[in-house]
Amino acid sequence: MGSAFQHNLQRLGITMTIRQVDNSQLTNRMRSRDYDMMPRLWRAMPWPSSDLQISWASEYIDSSYNAPGVQSPVVDKLIAQIIAAQGDKAKLVPLGRALDRVLTWNYYMLPMWYMAQDRLAWWDKFSHPAIRPVYTIGLDTWWYDVNKAAKLPAARR
């Protein structure tokens, strides 16, 4: 999180104290909600799925997964509907938007980081389908290409 964020909070009159803890302390603090603020990462998903349950559902309130401590019948109902609607784009889009609206309205997080591109490196010994997935790199669709690999220097094969 660091000093830039701390500086900006100070400009708003908010004093931020950064405390480093080891993994066991972190887990215990998360389970007992012994923190005011904590940096966490939520990956963007191309479609709403059952993955939302572990991060936002009330049933995970006593775990370290539901970090914001969300206990909301509205959130639980939306997640249940999302799980039931898997495979139905016409239902998933409005349900995902509704869940996003509820989570955003409750200020469970401050969006702080964003990268508009994916970083990766690869050797030119893989091929991929001509039509690529829309919302992902599609690494799971690549395959080892014997012809491309043969063109590489021996040390890189």
C-alpha cells in the first residue's frame, strides 16, 4: 500500500499506521477482523461464477476468505442466483451488475490498483487458436508446436 496512499490519506486528515505482521498473525487478524484496513487482491473474472461465494458470502464470515466481513442476505441471494444461472449469459449479466452495485454501494473496498494489460513472456514454440478468448489470454488453449520449436536455437528448445 505504501507511502503514497498514506500521504493522500493524511491530506484528508486521516492518520494511517502501517503494521507488518507474519503469516500466522495475518490469518488470525483476518479471522477475527482485527484490522481497519488491509490490502487485498480480487481478480477480475470474465463472468460471475461460484468463485464469488468464498469472497463475499455470509457462510465464509468466520474464515480468512471473506476479508471485508460481508454478511448480507442480499449478497447471499445474488450469489445463489449467479450460481444457479451458470451458462445463461442473459441472466448472468444483470445478476453480475446487481452484485457489483450492491458491493460498490456498501464501500467494502477501495479500488487502488489497475493494469490495463497482462504481462507475460514466452518462447515462440507455442501455437494458439486463430480465434482467441475475449476476456483472457487463453494460456490453457496454447499447445507445444514442434515446427516452431525446431526453428529455435538449441539452447532455447
